[in-house]
Amino acid sequence: MTTVNIHEAKTHLSRLLAKVSRGDEVIIAKGGRPIARLVPIQKAKRMEHLLGIDKGRVWIAADFDAPLPEDTLSAFEGQA
């Protein structure tokens, strides 16, 4: 872990970000007191491995996408 003051952080931001990208942590201090911490962003979990996770658990009726009965459709359209 590296600690730098604000002036050094502004002057050497690219160098500090390179350290952070390698996994290091950088503390930025003002007057010797820590005020911020630069840490690497953790990679977001990929959702690809979750596709199909509920296969066989979800039931969808065979007529799920069949047209609605006229009275129900009229109610949705405000004609009832």
C-alpha cells in the first residue's frame, strides 16, 4: 500500500493508476490524514454461466401466447 499527498496524486495520477491496475492500493492524504483510497475495480460477474439455471423449474402453459378472449381484450382496451 502506497500513501501519497494530494499534490503528488495529481502530479503522478497515471503512475498511481498503473499501480492500482496491478492490484496495489493507493491512499491519498491531505495534511497527513488519509482522505481517499484508490483500489482496483473488481470485475463484474459474467452472467453467461447463469443462462438456463432454472431449466426444468419453470412451467409455461402451452397457450401462453394465445390470443386473449374477446371480453378480456376489451377490458384491457377500456371498452368494457
